[in-house]
Amino acid sequence: RQMCIRDSTYDFRAKFTLQKIFDLSESTRRTKIVCTIGPSCWSTENLIKMLEAGMNVARLNFSHGDHKLHGETLDRLREAFRERKDLQCAVLLDTKGPEIRTGLLKDHKNIELKQGQILEITTCLLYTSDAADDLLCVDLG
């Protein structure tokens, strides 16, 4: 963005570059760097590089992967801390929110709900292909 100051143009990009942000000491920097840890960066070596580059929070996305995989990632992060005792960061466990998956709807059409309508919700898979307009099958697993 550019901003006019007394008939001159001030370019914020000249003052704030990514390299300058990384070069600031953590006590000077007023922003936190949150990194989502995935397959491309979850080796111990890469985690150390990310810590050295200024990572403040390691985010584990529980929408992908399983508990065993994320446990192994935490083990590698702990190993990185053992190798670089002078560095630290927080760990953010981003868990999945509530989710309801519907089964197949009658004729693959959406159900249009009307005020006052009674809608029966079932987990019985027998109803998935022949569900009526007032019946919705959900998959809880």
C-alpha cells in the first residue's frame, strides 16, 4: 500500500520486508509466526530450520492425519528442542470441529426445510437411497 504524506508518496514495502521481519529479535518483533507442520517440513532437520527462522507456534492440523502421525511429529519436534536447547515454540493442536455427513438423498436432490416441518434424522443406512423428504440419514463415523 502507498500512503500520501505531505504531497509525497510513502511506500510501506520499503520499510517492511519479510527479511527485515525475520531479522528482528523476538523481543522487538510484534508478530508471531505460526507454521502448519506437514509432510514437507516435519523432519527434525526442517523443524530446526523453522525454529531458527523464527517459528513461534507449530500448528498440527487434526483435520488431516491421525493421532499416531501427529504424535510422531511431536516426537520429532521434541528432538529438535533437544538439539537446539536455546530455541522454543508453542504447539497448537487444531482439532476438527463438529461435522455431520449426510447419506445419499432421495434422487440426489437437496432437502428444502420449511418452518415447522418435522425432519427425522437417523443413522440407519437402510434409508440412504430411498430417503423421503422428511428423513435424513447421517453418518457419524
